[in-house]
Amino acid sequence: MEKEAGVIERATAAYEEAARLQIQNVEPLLHLGHMAKAWWQPNDAAAYFVKALLREPGNLQALSELARLMPERGADASPGFWKDAVTVFDLDPTAAEKSNFSLAAPHAILFDVTDLFAFFGQRRLPTGIQRVQIEISLALLDEPTDIQPIFCLYSGARRGWIALPHDEFQALCHLAKQSDDVTDPAWVRQLEGLYRTVAVSPTIQLSTLAVLINLGTSWADRNYLLDVRNARDRKAMIYVPLVFDLIPLIGPDWFMQSLVRDYRTWFGSMLHSVDGCLAISQATRQDLIDQSAMWDAPIAADAVSVVPLNGDFKQSSAGADVLQQYGLKPGDYVLMVSTLEPRKNHLGAFRAWLKLADTLGETAVPHLVCVGGHGWLNDDLHQMLRSNPKLKHMVKILHGVPDDRLATLYEHCLFSLYPSFYEGWGLPVSEALSYGKVPAISAVSSLPEAGGAYASYFNPHDADDIAETLFALLDRNVLATTEAAIAQSYAPQTWLQIAQNLVAKAQLIKPRLQDSLIGIAGPGTWLMSLAREIKDDMLSGEAMRHGDGWLVPTNSGCRINGRGAALWFFWSGLPNGQAEIHVASMPSPVHIKVELNGLSQEMLWEPETPIAISLPLPDSAGPVHINLIPLTGELMVEKVVVIQDPISC
């Protein structure tokens, strides 16, 4: 509770006491490590994860985090830390000295798979975004191609990216698809080997306009987009994220509110950190263009290309005998594949099933087989099952189904069901079509793009409409006619085609440094803190940050450590404008130098004294760069306030 409230000192004390009282328990140390990482104490975070591994050797979550927190050999770290790190990773002590210098060639293609790497630290079997990352990666690794990508992950401790060896990453992706067993010795051995490699690998040195394609998400590291901007400022990178959806903005009630808050913070910064985007559907592309305009940071339509995910999802099957283990027979069930969460609308599916039972009789209705993760905010769903014996008899919920068994379930289902309220693409729709099965789906968002002429559509908010659509598909002649059309003309793309399309469109995107700056057209307040709620008259100023001297934003503001910190924005040229930089009181004296448009001034203030540094803004429109240089002491910037001097007016 203290951690969630941002009271870090008390939270740290509580976790450390728990670690002292339970000397065999790694959980308090994992929490301490995650907290130190979030509040920009990478050395402390690494030390906590080392302690966790000394208690529980082989803890995959701790190994995953520590691998990205390891400083490069020769960096500032205590000898004791290196000794313990060598022990927990079972490293050759000279391994780091033997590693090769990592240099990316000009215009290199890099794929950021950071969140896939983090996912593997806790889970194995991929779903959704992780599945897409794996399929694209394997398409480029398994088959010869002219594309020579660098697969990499971001290290907040290094403030840069680390390359993954192709053979180790390739083997891990193949293993991930085979099972959900995270204790499988082959899986653990491959994962630990990759962690060891990452721990001693050098940071990639970017040269000229490397294209970094983010295949996943980047919410976990608060300085990720800052370091993207820093690389773009040096003209070392063109940044192109693959945008799956904007659903936390469009339907925030479907998610935990902490996720919505983090997503909004990320999205606002992302708009000022990208050169362009790739969207997985026309619907997502339009959402991105519309939302960016609503956030007063419009992304040009020609900077957003679409890479449809109509891939071939067909996998090798485990065979029909597997069905007996689930209490199923070929053709006696309808398949619904999705995480158990409100947006996927399992409740609508259940209501439709009850209506079918009322119409046809319970014995004539096929089973509904729901395959997916445990999800969140689904108490109503489980309560409905518990309170309705008839429904409980007709519905089966399966978790942790590996690819070969999922293939069996698709091959022998009557058809598939996907009543989602909103999607970025709708991967289960493409999965069903890959197996020649008719998808019954919602007529909303991107789903008509995924289903095309082969799907049967309904209103997801209307259980009667869902039931009527399902009833029509229970007519074997209707079903056979649509299946024949799928067999005759549905042609999914190969994942190599999708990967090549993605790279080709990313390479067309041009740098947009000045256009991506935060635009300021008049008075306002831009916060440098992680505000729980941003009021209408306040905006996030995170994307103003440029330079290596910034630490991570906290609830109080953002600290500066060193000389490389600046505030950048595009100023409209409003007459008599002034920028006030509000600095928090610090426990020791602070001496700072401020530079704006070639002019500089120095200031000194006493401990425990907050201050607002006032700077006149130019009368002409253009980019403004304010350099903040602490000469002595440490600086924490709370907010930037732009005013129009009423006296001058």
C-alpha cells in the first residue's frame, strides 16, 4: 500500500523488514528490486535481485530483471556486486571482457522485443502481442532473407539497447510455443543461457538513422521514450512502434485503472517521440490519427502505415485423441479463444448460450469451449457460472493450452465465436480462418477487416442477435457453404510476408524531429511529476525532457544528475511569454546554470528553498531549448509554467 501510494521510504522499510523476518522468502526482495528499478536506483535494484538469487538460485523473474540491470564491465559497480553477479549467473569471470563490441551499421533494422523478454521471465506460452512478436521474429530467423535484423532489448541501467544472439533467441521462441510448463528443464536451461548472454553483452552503439521497430510495448521503463528521443536527437535512430490498439483510451472501464493511468502517460509521451507508426488495421490507424489530434499532437496520416495481421496461424496438431482429455468430441463444441476479461464479452456469449438452450433444448446445444488466460475484472463471469447449473454444464473453460492442442481444438470445432466489444485486429478470427473455420464475430472496430466476407456478424451488445447468428450457423448446410468459400478463396499471408511488409513500410518513414516537439501556444502548466490525476489545466511535460542527465519522473518531480538535461518544446511566438521552471527544495545548496537561445545565467539558492526560474520566451515562433546544468547540488524539476506577462502586455 505504501508503494502504491508513492511513500517509497516506508515501503522500503516494510519490505526490508519482511525480508529479514523471512530469510528463505524471495518475494520481499523481488518487490524491493522492482521498486528500486521504478524509482531509478538501478544499482540498488540489481543488488536486491542478486540477493533474491542468492536465496533462490534460478528464480527466472530475478534473472530476467538482473540481466537488463547489469552495468557494462568497467562501469561504476562495487567489486562485491560483480562477485555475487558472477555467482548467481554462473558466469566465467572473464566473460564480459571477451564479449564483442556491438556496433549497428548505418540504417540498420532493429526489432525491440523488450517486453517479450520480460514476459518470459514470468510466463512461457505466448498470447496476443507476444504471439505476434514470436511469429514475426521466427519468420526472419528461420528463413533466409535480405533483411538482416538486430533483435534487441532496452536496458534502463545502460540507457540503451542490448543485442540478442540470433541462435539463442530463435531457440527460445520455438520452445515458448510448445508448452506452458515454466519448469521444463529445456526451457529453463535455454532461458538462463540467454540471461547470462545478455548480462555480459555490450550496449549497441547506434550509428546513423538506425530504424528501431518496437514490436511490443514500452510502459515498464519510465526513461525508455526519453532515450528514444535522445537517440533521435543525435540522428542515430528513426523510431517506429507497431501500434496494436488504443483501447485503454477508448474503453478505460475494461481495464484496471492503474493500467489506464500508465497507458495515458505512455501515449502522451509516445506522440512526441515517434517518427511514424505502423498500425495493425485500418481501424487502429484511424484511432491513432483521431486520438493524436485530440491530444493536440497530431500525427500526419502519411506517417501511419497499416500492416495487417492476417497471418497463417495454422500449427501442427496434437491429434483428435486430445479431445477426450477435455471431455469433448469432434464437432460437438464451439470454440472461443480469448483472455477472460470484460472487453472480450464472455458474459454476452453466456447469455446467448442460455437463449439457445431455451430455444433448442440443452441437449441440442453444443458446448462452448473458452480457451484463454485467467484475465482480470471477471468476477461477474465466474459468478454467472456458479449460479447457473445449466450454463456450467454447457461451458468449459481451459487455461494454458499449448499450440498443438489449440490446433486440435480449432480443427474439430463446429465454428469459432468472438463477441469482443473492441479490437485492434482480432487474432482469433485469423486463427479460425487459418483452420478453415467460420468465425462468428462482432461487427465493430477492426473485426470486419479480420473476418472479411467469411465471417458471420452480430451486435456484441445484443445477446439476442448473438444467439440468432449462432442459431443460423448450427444449420450444417449454411456452415458447409461458408466453409467451402473459405477453402476456395481465403489466402492468409505468411509471417515472412508480414515481416517484410512491416520492414518495408518502416523504412519509408522519415525523421520528424521538430514536428514531434510538444507545441506550446499560450499559458499552461506542464508537470514533470508522475501525477496520479492530471487536472484540466495541467498537462504532462515528460516529453519535454531531452538529454542523458534526467533520472526517472517520480511523484514529486524529476531529478537531474549531471550536465546533459534540457527542456525542448515548440513555441508559438506569443508576445511577452515567459517560462517558469519550478524547482523543488533540496536538502543542500544548489548552484545551477541555465542556458536559453545562447544566453545563460547562474543562480544559487539555499537548502529547503523552492524556486521558480523565470525565462523570457522569444517573440518569434520556433523550437526552444533550455539547458539545465547543476554546477553543485542536485536539482528536481516539478513543473514548467508558461505565462504571458500582464505588465508587458
